[in-house]
Amino acid sequence: MHSHDHSHDSKGHDLNRHEVEHLLEHWIEHNQSHSTSFRERAAQVARVSELAAQDINRAAELMDECTEMLKKALKDL
């Protein structure tokens, strides 16, 4: 099972540019990992429900859109 920590300490101090870059890069990598996982699992889910598999593939597409927006944010820094 894929395990990772979604908690990020957002309290305590303002982020500097380097920290923002690191955070965005982390989120981009994280989203890409999820998108890949969604697509892999959708193929397995399709054996149970084609409709559910389509929904999961759509979620992967939406994750890709989020990733593109995060890449834009990184570029816009």
C-alpha cells in the first residue's frame, strides 16, 4: 500500500521562495504519482465496474490538470 504524510506544517513562519519552490515541486511529484496510480488501478477496477473505472480515469485527468496548474505556479514565481 502507498503510504505518505499529507500533513504539512503551515504554521510558524512565512515561506521563502526556496520553500515555495520545494513545496510546489513536492506537490507536482505527489500528484503525478497519484495520477499514475489511478490509471493503474482503473484497469483493475474495470474488471469489477467499467463505469467506476471511467470515473477513476477522469479523476486522473483532473489530477493532471491540477499538476499543470502547479507547474504554472512554479513558473510564475
